[in-house]
Amino acid sequence: MFEILSDKLGKVFRGLSSKGKLGEKDIDDALRQVRLALLEADVNFKVVKDFTTRVRERSLSAEVLRSLTPAQQIIKIVNEELIATLGGGQSRLGASSHLPSIAMLVGLQGCGKTTTAAKLALHLKHSGQRPLLVAADNRRPAAIEQLVTLGEQLDIPVYREAAGAESKEVCAHALSKARELAVTWVIVDTAGRFHIDEPMMEELARVKKELKPGEALLVVDAMTGQDAVRMAEEFNSRLGLTGLILTKMDGDARGGAALSIRWVSGVPIKFIGIGEKIDAFEPFYPDRLASRILGMGDVLTFIEKAEKTFDEQRVKELEKKVRTASFNLDDFLFQLRDIKKMGSVAQLVEMLPGVSQLAGRLPAGMEEKQLKKVEAMILSMTSEERHNPNIIDGSRRRRIAQGSGVKPQDINQLLNQFRQMQKLMKMGIGGKLPHNFMGMLK
């Protein structure tokens, strides 16, 4: 996300940091570059003007200019103003005082609305809620079948009727079913169109009047840039939105929609889609996204992903093995698989301070391929070899290499890296991968 903008802003701030003391001209020159970077990232020009004006006013204060670290003070100001532009604090779903709570999803055809409905339902399920999906897009039979399939995969009930049924009636019947099932949330997937038109808006207005949803959420494709912003304004003026869900954020290298849509439309972003996988879906935190844009990482999201992925009992067992120096290649393989569950390596790197800017420079899929090679090598070993790698001699190396499709020297590199890790663990450093681990096997 935002790799182009992050790189350009990083260059601006590195230039400021190299100057020591700063004057008004230095700040104006830097903000001119920031302005260009934001405009090239397809950020709305009114947003850019307002943002840079606020940053300039605060940066020219005597407190900043007389500071021993003026560049750091300006970066802090930019971070705070980015957070303000993105909406300030987190905007959560509003649960109704009378169950079930209802979320109605709207948007144009092709924005990923049906998949997003399932992602939202899964998020609520993981939060301890009992969701019901409603297939109210009765103009597209394929959308109904898609939602039913997703519901079966996630073990979430889906209410459907025959294609062609009136959406308003489907929603009325769905509410009755929701009360019967005692669900806590109803997620309604409404019909989309290729263009915003009167019949579409009138139908959505009728559905909304029938449902009386606490949440009217617009699903928009972040990669459409300013078109997404204009659509948010239009839908909000006609329907009265309570929130936005930005999809395909992982493919949005510029970031114009995310940085403009809240400020222009006045509607808060509540969730973002960050990949095709059904669990690639996150609540939206303005402070965390601002931190990613500025190359500061996002440690909190990284920790949350780790907590969801790693089994607590398994972690305790690994800690015990580390303390007793009995950590073996089977344990290492478990760790690699857990890391893969957290998401792509590029996405994880993006969240880590100090190395987040490397994410955009990594060849697509490189790390995943390397992890698969390491996994293949370990799986080609016998159980005895995985538990006691010291017995792996030349003939065993050749056999393992042939079985995993690599060269014998690749096996040597893996074993050397593993021994290095064991030494670190004996020294009490813990289960950190060696810093050059991902660089091997290139």
C-alpha cells in the first residue's frame, strides 16, 4: 500500500533531516515536494491544499524552528495531520439496542460487494457475534450463488429467495428469519449497477426504508481513485451513509482515495480490504495507516495478526524447547507455516518499523517462493534428520536436495542458518529469524 507516496515522502524527510536547523524557505521547499507527491498520488487537490496549509502553519511556529530536532518535529506534525485527514480516531460499527443490528452494503457492480459482505460477516463472527448474510441482489443470480457458497465455507447462515424476487420483500422475510435464528447481526448484500442511476437509487431507498439499518456502508474500490470519492459523495447525498469500506487497498500503490474520501465526503472509513483471501479484512485505524504511509510500520496490527495466528499452547511448547535447547527443524517448520498464515511476507514487512520501506522493493512473490523452498527441503528429510540435523552427511544432503528440487549447497545454507538460530536461542535471544535468512537461496 502507498509505496509510491511513501518513497517520495521518505526522500523529502531525509532531505530535511540532513540540514539540521531549518528556516522558512526550507519548510516551503519541503512542502512543495510534499504537495507534488500527494497530487501525483491522486489525492484531491482541495485536500492537498488544506493539508499543506495546516502543516505549514504548525511547522513555522517558534517551538519547531528553535527545536534541536526540527525535522523530527515536522514529521510528527505531518503524521498528526495525516491522521486528522483520515478521520482522527477509529470509527466502529454501531450496534443496535434492539437485536438484530443491521448493516446494509451498497455500491457499484464489480466493487467486491458480495465478497466484502462475507468478509464482514466473518469479522463479526470472530468478534463473538452471530451474523446472518442476506442475498438481496436478486438481479444477479450469480451473486446469490456466490454468497451462498461463501456462507457454506465460513459456516455462516445465508438467507436467499428465488432470483427475481423483490429486494424489499426479501429483506422483510430475512428479518423474520433473523429473529427466528436469534442472530445478532444481519449483513445485507444489495444489488449493484455499472452506473449510479435513478432506478437503482430508488430501489436502495426502498430497501433502506424497509430495513431501517443502523449501518449503511458503501463498498468502494480504492484503486479507482477520485472516482471512488465522487461516488461516496453521490451515495451519501442520496442514501445517507454511515460508513465506507475500501476494497483492494493492497493494490493501491498511490493512495488517493483513502487520503481524500473521508475529508471530501465526511463519511468515515470503517474497514479496508487488503487482499483476495476471505480473512484479508481489517478495521480501519487512521493512526496506523498514517504510520504506514510515513514508513513507520504498524506494529499493533502485526501483533494482532500474530495473536490470531499463533496457538497459545504451541507458543508455550516452543518457549520450553528454546529454554532447553531442544528446538528442531520440525519446530522451525511450524513457525514458517504460522508466518505464512499471517499474510504475505511483503504485507508483514510493511508493518515493521525500520524495514517497512523494503516492502515495495521486494520482487512479487519472492519471499513466498523462498519459504516454500525451505518447507520443501525440511519435508524431504526423515523424522530423524529433522530432530537431529547433525546426522545429515553428504549422501543425505544429495538425497534431500533431489527430493526437494534444490542444490546440495542450498541444504548446506539452510542447515547453517538453522545452527545460527540455535546459537542465538541458547544465548537467550529467542525465536528471531537471522537477519539474512530471507536473503538466502537467491
